[in-house]
Amino acid sequence: MPHDLEQAHGEPEELTIAAPEKALRPLTTDEKLAVTDFDVNSRGSSSTRVVEYNSTPVRQDNGVLSKLRNLEAAMDKKLGIESQAIDRKRAEDRSPVSWHSQLVMGLLWASGTMNVSCFATGFLGYDFGLSLKQSILIIIFASILGGAVSGFCATLGAATGLRQISVGRYSMGWYPNKLVALLNTIQQLGWSAVGCITGGLALQGVSNGHVSVVVGIIIIAVCSLAVSFVGLRAILVYEKYAWLVYFIIFMIIFGQTGEYTDNKTPASWGGPTLTGYILSLFAIVYGSSASWATIASDYYVHYPADVSRVKVFLLTTIGISIPTSIGMTSGAVVAFGMNNRPDWAEAYERGLGFLIKEMLYPNRFADFILVLLVLSGINMNIINTYSAAISCQQFARPFARVPRFLWTFACFGVIIALALAGRNELLAYLQNFLALLGYWCTSYFVIVFSEHYYFRKGNFWNYNLEGWNDPKVLPMGLAAGTAFALGVVAWIMGMWQTWYTGPVSALIGDAGGDVSNQFTLVVTAVSYIPLRHLELKYIGR
């Protein structure tokens, strides 16, 4: 592969500004955002390139945002605080990485998924009245399917040098993609709230109730903020090693609780009602793994453009699905163990942290494990908070002028508010929130996948990467916006939540069953492809 995929339609003519007696200096972020002088021809290529250097004096903006961006740039230079996070990472600016550094593609997600939140989600099969065997099988296959969705999206990062939301502009279009950025922000903030709640519950348990869940939530949020504030470099270093600690913890949980679990009691339901609960649990677990799809490529932009996409897909899929299955299965084993251990069920009524403390032994060792599990929420929150801040920068051009670290602080405040509001109803929060994540991620995946393989023939030469930030070059998004809207209708028709059951979902058994993802996939694919053909025919981009 050539050194830079940006030359998709031939080498563009360089835009130069003559000033022979002045030294070249890098453009500021404001100047880069302002340069969108593309001459788009019928093929969609550009005859000018966004300049990376400017040799003429430019009037400086002395406003507050400009000063804050200068501060961010200074912190980047001295402390490694990542600035200009949404800018495209060009191939020539990236260096080859060793094979063991490439393992971070999988280890990153392993650290982000093996946590108390994942453990708590494993209780839902028990809560739905399924058997242990059914719960474990659903967890494994739904995790693999959701992980594969995220794995595909991850393959677009290194090849383009763009964050996931920016990649979406080539299929969703300039304006509909802003809605995706908003939904992604909500999703990441919601996940971070889950991490804070479960971490807070664990901290409450280890302190014997002396530390409230509220204090625990704030502690988890502050620790997550510290790493997210620094940026991608610190995240990759932290997540590269954190997974091992939690893998050992979950193996200990299996070892100490497995003998008590109930693997003989059959499901409480049969026939269509059983099918409905199976579909609903599948949707929740799938949504848990597929929700990484909208941030996956954020963590691959520093890899060489020619890195194996097969390797990226496999490591990401495995890195999400296996750790997720481990964490959720351990939760299922403990949940069904409550049938044989009434003392566990009594402790669970007091809170998840008290249950963990009750089921592990000896007591001091249980306290030590709980302290580590409190920290596990930080692993997930670091990733979510970082990507949420990047998504905020893509709501509109003015939002991109706000430094990433300010968005990180704003997300921090929202996460605490959400966690405090949902701290008393964790399972209901998981049941409703995680299923909703899968719905729109399925629509996003279908549109991006169809655009890449059907319309762009799976070839990055067919992407005008120079125009990633120019609405005149990118698709208008009429096809994607319409298909996405029809997908919303499909969500509503097939969803199954505590507060609403769709008309299609209600037809399955006595309690209903969640079929939104299946319905959404079909409706989005069937509508997007013909609409995109029409958009290309009459608009040309």
C-alpha cells in the first residue's frame, strides 16, 4: 500500500503561498478549520490540498477559546496532553509499531470490558427466569456477534487516520453524522455512569457501608477523568496492563463460587414466552459489545495505514467478546448460586458490593478483591470519557474550537449526574440502557458497512480523505438520514423495555421479546442501498 491513502484520486495539486523570506510555521487549529477551499469536480476529487504550513502572517484570535487552545498545545508539548484530537492523522506522521504493541488492539478492550458492570449484566439471565446454560450460551454468542460489529468499524481507523465519528461522515453524510455524534456522546456517558455506579456499590461493600455509593461514584469519576484528560497515549499504556489483574480476579470468582451455582433448575418459562426472554437477553448482551463500534477506530489512528485489517478485526473482536463473556458468565454463575446460598441472596438485597464480599473468602482477601473491583470501573470509563469528548467536538464546527480537555471536564459533570440519578436501580438501568445502545449501533453499522463494501468496493482509494472536514466533498447524507430514520421506526416496533413494548415485540409470548436489532438491520439495509443509488445519481456524492 502506498505511504498515504489520501491520494485516492491521484495526486492533488499543492496549494502554496509565496513568502520566500519568511520561515514556514505550522497552521493553528483555527486556520486549518478555516481552509476548505476545494474545487470539486465531477469525480469528487479535489484540485487543492488543505495546507499544513503557512508562510504568511495571520491575524491571531485573542479570544478565550484561542488562549485555551494555546494552553492545551503547551500542555501537549510539555506533558503529552493530547491536542487537536479530531484532526486526521496522516500516514507520514505515524511510525511502525512492534508486534507486541499491536496486541494492544485486543488488550485495550479486555481492560475496558472485564469490570463490575460486565459482572452485573450477567445477573440478567437469572432475573429473566432463564436457566444457567441458556444464559451462558446467549452471553457467548451475542458477545461474539456484537464484538464483530465493533471489529469491522475498528478496521477503518488506521486506514483513514480518522476517528470513528469522522469516518462516519463518508456514509452518514455531513449533517446526519452530527446526530450520530450526539447519540455516541450519550452512549459513552451512559456507559461511564454504569461504571461509576457499580464501582460505587463495590466501594460501599468494602467499607461495610461507611462509604456511601455517592462518594464511591465521585471517586471513580475523578480517577477516570485524570487518565482521560491526558489523552490517547496514557490510555493505551494504562489499558495495556490493567486487563491482567481483572482476568485473575474473575478466575478467582469462578474458583470460589462455581461449586455453589445451580445448573440443574430449568427455565421458568416455555414456548414463545421463553423465546421472548432469550431474544431480550441476546439484545442486551449484543448491545453491550456492539456499542464499542462507534468509538472503535478512535484507538487505531496511530497505527501505520497499511496495518493488516484482518489482524485489526480479529484482535478487536476477540478482545471484546472473550473478556465480555468471562465477566458476564461469572455474574451468571454467582446469580444462579443464590438458589443454593440464601445468604448470598440476602447480601445481594443490600447491594452488589455486599454480595461480592459475602461470596469471597477469607474476609480480608474479599476486601482486597473488592478494592480492585472498585478500580475496574475506571478502565471502562477512561475509554468512554475520552471518546465522548471527541464526539462533542464534532457536533458543529464551533464545537471543534473548544479544546478537548474542556469537553472532558463537561462530560465528567454529566457522568456524575447520570450515575447519581440511576444508582438505586442498577439492573433496570442496564436492562433498558444496554438494549437501546444496540439499536442505533446496528443502523450505524449497516450504513457504514454497505457504503464501504457495496458503494466504495472495500477500497480506500475511493475515499477522498483530504475532504474529511469539508461538507462540499462529503455525501449530503439524504440516503443515510432517511435509512436511519426508518431504522428508528424499526427500533420502536421491535423494542422491549420496562417502560415500553413495541407492537412487533408484543407478539412474542406473554411478556414480549426484543427483536429491534434484527428488524433494524433488515429495514436499514433494504432502504439505504436503493436510496444511496438515487443520491449518487442525482447529487453525485
